[in-house]
Amino acid sequence: MKYAIEVRGLKKSFGEVHALDGVDLAAAPGTVLGVLGPNGAGKTTAVRVMSTLTKPDAGTARVLGLDVAKEAAQVRQRIGLTGQYAGLDPNLSGEQNLVLVARLLGASRRQAKTRANELLERFDLAHAATRAASRYSGGMRRRLDLAASIVRRPEVLFLDEPTTGLDPKSRNGLWEVVRELVAAGTTVLLTTQYLEEADQLADSIAVIDTGRVIASGSPAQLKRAVGGRVLRLSPARPEAAPQLVQLLAADFDARNEDGAVIVPIAHTGEAQAVMARVGRAGIDLTAFGLHEPTLDEVFLQLTGHRTRNDEPVKEMAA
């Protein structure tokens, strides 16, 4: 099987809103496909289609060779899903939630209990095993929801912005779990707005904006597409950043990003020319340096905006 996940020409509209407008995606078995995009880009709708929760208007989606529209029951037996919101029974304890999921998936009572305890320990929830989920903190509920999605050790796991609301320790713990699953052969589709997360985990990335894939490739390929290294300059006085951009504008594509000035550089000679001009202008810097472009810079160049909007637009669900 060449692809564990294969999506071609996927379309889905809600009234006049085109949530998906011809999306193509593919993930090889045992890899992580990162799907990047701002709120409202179509990420959640794509996940809902691939996990059999929403029927597409057009196009095809196959998971493990199965058509998600025509063979939904078989697909559900082989996948795991963690959506943006916890799918837990708040009246049950953490342990009871996991045992319930395991039993529904066909495990014996003993098997369910053993697996629940394994996952509670793995997600640092053993101390709260008998506590009602309604009394969990937001981060704890998120970790419990993630644990529930891998009770069965799925062949394909869909994670829709799984680390939203998690503290750095919990986020790193989830990353480690994902790596372990992939090492054991699970294919993961991860939607995220955290570019660091995609850089850490994804073998390949698809960037979605307004319901379309606007770029795809490995993290390294997408970074190379930006055009090489950049010189980052941090003026001692933040208000000097616009002056610095204007100083360089005639010969360089400089831009102001939160008080730092970013200058794409084709070769070291250009970096030397920039620094010489800054020196002649008498603008003091607290820091400067050459570095490879980040995924954040890739996303900004591709879409013209950052992943997180000031006014998020919720994706619609059937």
C-alpha cells in the first residue's frame, strides 16, 4: 500500500461557505502528515471527512485503501480520532472513561483495566484515575481524550489540534507518544497551528488556506522554497525598526516583524552589505544573526498572514 491516507479533489460546502475546495492529501504508512492552516482554513472539515463523520460533496478519501464514504464501518474499526473538543463522559472517572472505550472496542474487563492503567500512567493521570472527568483541569481532560483515542493502538490516528491548551510539559509528552506510535507503524495526520509542532513531528506538510492546499512538501523543502537564509536584526530601540526597514528598502526586501527586522539574504556578501549600511546609519542593535527560514516565515510568505488570526473563524461541521 503506497498511501495510508489518500485524498483527491475533496470538496465540502456549508451553504455559501466552501470549507474544502479541491483538497489533495497523501500520507505514506508509518509517517506523520502535518496539515497547517489558520482557523477556518478547512483542516477540521478535512479530518471529519477522513474519519467518516462528514460526507464530502465531491472527491474521494481513502484510508488504508478503504473508501471513507462507502466503507465507513471498516474505516472506523482501524482508526483513532482526537477532535478539538474532548469526547468524554464528565460523570465518569478517568479510569472509567478509558475502560468504557476499551470495552466498546471489544476488550475483556481485564484487558480494558490493564490498558486503562497503562494509558493513565503514560499520560501522567494515574494520580487522578478515580476522579470524575468533570473535575479535571482543561489540560488533564485533553490528555485523557488523547489517551482514549489510542486505546486500540490504531493503524491511522487523526489528531485535530491535539495540543491546544496544553502546557509545554504535556505538549512534549504528547510529541513523545506520537513518535512512539509512528515507530510502531501508526500513520498520523496532525492538524496544528503550532509551526514548531509540525517542524518537530511531520515527515511531510500540507499548508491549507481558504479550503485549498497552497503548498506541500517536507519541512526542509518548504523552508527552501522561501529562498534561502535570512538576516534577523534586533534594534536596541523597537521604534527604530521602521527606520531600519526604510534604510534597506531600496536594495533589500526587509520587513518589520514585532520589532525585529528580517532581511532575506542570497549570499554572505549581502549580509555584509546590510551590516555596513546599518553601521553607517548609526542604528544600535541588541542582536543580529543569519539563520535558516522557519516554518512561521514560510507560512507568512505563502499566505500573507500568520497561522493565528486575531478574529478566528470557526469551521463548520455537519
